[in-house]
Amino acid sequence: MLRALYSASSGMESQQTQLDVISNNLANVSTTGFKKSKAEFQDLLYQTTSAPGADAGGGNQVPTGVQIGHGSRLVSTAKVFTNGELKQTGERLDLAIEGDGFFEVQMPDGSKAYTRDGNLKTGPDGRILTSTGLPLQGGFQPIPAGSTNVSIASTGEVSISGSAGNSSFRMQLVRFANPAGLSSLGRNLYAETPASGAAEIGSPGESGFGTVQQGALEMSNVKVVEEMVNLIVAQRAYEVNSKAVQAADEMLQMSNNIRR
């Protein structure tokens, strides 16, 4: 019965973590470029009283054995990098990536980070920045003052025209062999890790990289109905585990009340 208490309590802890992950997903349902997380669990070690296939005597073998588990534990909270829906905004520097890839930005300490948030702005010096003021890398060049038209093709070619003349450049995207291995930094940013693999740079629309769409933003890939269903399942599982704790406690109380 003590084992039941610990197993059920580990289940309650697992479902509490599941609830935390679902809550974060729902909180970011309107966050541009947000990628939902999913909690993944494993069962704990088993106490083996009789191993499957053990000798039962007379040349016979135990067909199944006796193994009792000790609950569950969290092993990962993996990001799901499916594409979110595109929202048309009409802003000339709003960019959405359709397919594989990230925008590369420079952090204040000089390191690199990566984002799917294409809500871009221009700084006082014409540099293209994220909404938090981080400069875009990957071939992005400043937009001269007085520019009247900025046209961005799906393959990343940027054409600028205005009083300062015409200019053009081509942006680049970054992708990873295992994007789920990226480290989440908050502010819609990710950092490279050994698990994600090294950053691979390429042009939009080539070699499997996604294309870009001007005047649109990629919204969160969180599906509210799906998360609400997961929320109910987590709540019911938590409730059932709490009932198991209560039942084990009552059985222990009965054992303690036995009189000889």
C-alpha cells in the first residue's frame, strides 16, 4: 500500500506537469510564431518478483511473470514545430515562413538566436529589427530613409525603391536537423544546442527551405479545442490518482485498526 501511495503521487505530479504545459500553450494561443509543447512521460522501474520465462520446474516456464511498476515520470517537454495559420496584415515588413526555417537574430551579447516571429520593424538607422529590438542577420540589409516601396518575393529577394535610388538583396533562413532540440529562451527566441545540430543556412524556397510571405504573420500552432480536451484528460487523470492515494490511505488505516 505504501507503493500505491508513491506510484499514485508520481502520477499526480506527472498530471500537474501536463497541466502546466497545457496552460502555457493556451496562454500563448495569440503569440506570433509560438510553437506548442507536449509533455512526454515514461514508466518507472519495476519490482520483479517472478521474471517472465523463469523456470517453473518440470521443464516448464513462467509465461508472464510478476512485475509491479512504481509510477511515472516526466522525460521531456518537446516543442512541436508544425506550421501555424497565416494572418494577413498588409504591413510591408511582416513576414511569415511557410515551411522549414527560422530568422536569425543577434543577441545583445553578440550570440545568435532564432525565431519564427516575423513581426519586423525598422530602426532609426534603417536596420531591420524584431519587435524587441534585436537586429536581423542572414543577409538582411538596412532600408534607406525615404524608401517608398519594399517588395519581398517568396524566395527571399528584397527590392527597395525610393528617393535614394533602387537597391536589392536576398535574405537567408536557418534550419536545424532536430528543431525540437532547440533551447527555448522566451521572447519567441530559440538557441542552438548540441541536440538540435548545427545551424544550416540557405535561401528561401531552395533545398527544402520554406518560402516567405510578405504582409502576413504566422500565428501560434496551438489548437484551443485540442488543448481543452487534453486539459480535461489531465484533470480526470489527476483526480483518479488522488482517489488511489485516498484508497491506499484508507486501507492502511484499516490495517492499523485490526485487533487481535
